[in-house]
Amino acid sequence: MTDVKSQQKADRLKAALKENLKRRKAQARGRQAVKVSGNESGSLSVSAERDKPSD
């Protein structure tokens, strides 16, 4: 019984970590896009993008 619970917990943790990694990669891509466009057009800075509330 305990082994089943620990396996379920490990599976939930694995899924949560995977989602977290996907979210962080998407945020990094967004920051990179802002940084590139900011250098060209003077739009939001990277720190302004970082300080915006997330979804």
C-alpha cells in the first residue's frame, strides 16, 4: 500500500516538474523575444517584462 502511494506521489512530482520546466522554457523564449525586439524598436525592457504578472 505504501509503495503504491509513494509511486503515485513520485508520478505527481514528475508531472509537476515537467510542467514547470515547460513553463520556464516558454518564459525564457518570451524574454528572449522581448530582448531582441527591444534592441530593435525600444519596446519593453527585459526587467519590465520580468516584473509583469504571469498568467
